[in-house]
Amino acid sequence: MRIEKTIAIGASLLGIFAFTSAAMVGGGGGGDDDVPGFGEPGGPSRELTPDELAQWIRGRKVFDHDFHRSEGLGAPGINGDSCRACHQDPVLGGSGGLELNVTRMGNDNGGAGPFTNVAGGQGLSKFYPPYIAGREESPNDADVFEQRQTPTLLGAGLLDSILESDILAHEDPTDADGDGIYGYARMVDVGGGVIEVGRFGWKAQAPRVFDFIRDAMGGECGITTPDDGRGFALVSDGDSVPDPELSQEDFDDIQFFLELLGPPIRGGNENNPNVALGEQIFQTVGCAKCHIPVMQGATEPVPVYSNLLLHNVMGPNYRGMAEPGAPAGFFKTAPLWGVKDTAPYMHDGRAQNLDGAIRAHRGEALEVRMAFESLPILQQRALVLFLEDL
């Protein structure tokens, strides 16, 4: 059943809980007059034809839609009743605050290793619908937990377009240049022995926008989606709603929306002398070794300020989630475009501001962090001022 054809069927499930949909940007769906245009925050990445705009708006409505139990919400736990529930700051499709963090869990034998998943996997749902009985909030054998901060989806299509060859060209897995930084691409098996470079998620676990959508629909909302054989879809969940719970048409529309969702818009202070100084310092202290200002997209340069590679930024003694090809403490270089609007920072939201985010870097980034900390205070402020303009 297509979302645009469903009728109102009651209040959002999350209205039962402490944080409600009413407090979220989008409010469960606004009129077409509320849709931002090209060049506006949250608008499309280019001018759209009338037919394209109609599909983009349909996809935006799916993203903004509050799912209900009758539509398959929950499997059995959920983190939100909509995509917008987490991706709302500063506009629909953006990031989320600390209160929207989700939790992952596993067992690393008290830090001695090896890391193993617990029964049911790493995901720990925030909410359980009241009609689900007999559930456990966490398996008894979990001994390590890790928070995950909501990433922005603004510019997702441009990030998707970055050439695999450009990502791989920046790898240095053996630290051949001796700078202490040895990033590498996350290589993901998408079925049939086909290996692709990961781009999305804190551990670069999803190569493409449509992989991310399938993974998030299942993992965050418990909504089953059409299976494309790549291994990211929740295909069935055992409830009474026929699968897939999201139609192919609605899936195509939300994919179109995200692929053409515009990137974050800079603050417009590039000509401010202090911002220009901060950009220069960003280069000289070494931030740009990982946060590469521009990557090459399929048709245009992408000012993402990331190399999309995995790095150990938490140091050797960090306890956290491990995945095949992405050990504990290894995370994708966070894109810095739009960073001014995505506080708090780091994978778990441990830094409330950008100065704190720089000082939270460890591992491969330790020397760069120390170079920042050795700067005169006015130069430190200039670097932060530059970041606040991205």
C-alpha cells in the first residue's frame, strides 16, 4: 500500500513515549508549500523538472511519514516511527541531537577480546511497542555498549557519486608516507562475491544510498522493504502485515528524494579574514590529511571534507563495536560539510562543540590534535571559526 494513498489511522506510536513526533521538524508532514526550493536548506540539489519535483516531494513525504503498527512498524523494537524522527536538524534530512542517539552492544570479554556479536546482533532498540510482550532490553552476555550519533543525509546523492577510484587513491593502509595515518576503504560484499567501497554509516558499512535506506528502514523502524539481493533489506519480520511493508514505488520515491537532497550550505563567511586564516591552519596542522576538502564525483567535485576512509581515531584501548573489516575504534572520516549544524560531535556525541571534537581525537589523529593544542589561542579560535562556516 502506497503511503500517499493511506488514510489517517491514529496518533503516532511514539506519542506514547517521552519524546514525541510533535516536537520534531516536519511535524508528521506539511503541505507542498513548505517544501524548500533549489538553493535553500533542505531543498533539491539542482533545478527539477515538474515531474521530477513531483517525485521528489512524494519521496520527501515518505521520509516524513509516521509509520503505524498497521503498516508494520517495529520488528519488534524501533528507534523511531519515521526517517524524520532522527534526521531533522537543521532541516528535514539533517542530523539529530544527543537524545536521538541509538545504542549498539556486543561482547569483548571485558576488553580482552575477541569481539563477538550477541544473540540478535548489535542493534539495541530504543523503543518497544506496548503490544510486544516478553522482550529483553539487552542480552545477558553483552558487556560493551556504544552510542551512535545520527549523521546528516544532506548531500547523500553527491556522496554516493564520489568515485571509488578517488576513494581508493587516498588509501595508505601501511602508512607508506610515515605520517602516522593509515586509512583504508571499507570493502563490502554486496552478494555474489561482488565487493564495493562503503560510503554510508559510521563504519562505512553501506556502499550506496539505496543500501542505506534498506538498512535504516529495517534497523530503525522495523519496516520491511523490497529485496534487491544485496543483503541490506529486512525482508520479513513475522508480523501480520504483508511484506514488503514499504512498496517498491514508495522506496523508489524516497531513494529519489535522498539522491537529489541538496548538500549543506556554507555560512557565507569565506572572505572573513579569520575564517580564511582558520582554513589555512586547517591545512597546516594536518586536519586535511583525512578531512579532504574536495573529492571527485561522477559529474562534479564534491566538497565533502572527508576521504571516506576508515581510521582508528579512538586509540588502542578503546572498547566498542567491531565489524568485519572495521575493528573497534575505527570509524569513517566524518564529512565536515554542514558540521556547524550537526552538534554534538564524534560517533557517540561525546563532544558538545567543535573545539571539544578536535580535542577528542586520538589514535591516528593524536599528532594532529596535539598540533592544534600547541597553537596560540587566537589561531585555535580561527580554526574553529572556519569549521563553523562549513
